[in-house]
Amino acid sequence: MGTILIVILILLLIGGLPVFPYSSSWGYGPSGIIGVVLVVLLILLLLGKI
């Protein structure tokens, strides 16, 4: 379970980087979503649910 979450997080981080010309207008959307996912996972880890 932990390995799957790490792989998903790495893919989200790579996909959220605005390195392509068409993604320059995305703003904070992708990084904000990734931040929320990281906070939720951190809370779940601290509570011992994962």
C-alpha cells in the first residue's frame, strides 16, 4: 500500500510541474491539488490509518 502511494505521489508531482508551453496558464491548480493530497496522506500517516 505504501509503495503504491509513493508511486502515485511521484506521478502527481511530475504531472503538476508547469514545464510545457500549454501549461503556463494553469496557475496554482495542479500544485494546490497535490498539496491537498500530501496533507491528507500526512494526516492519515500520523493517525496510523496507512
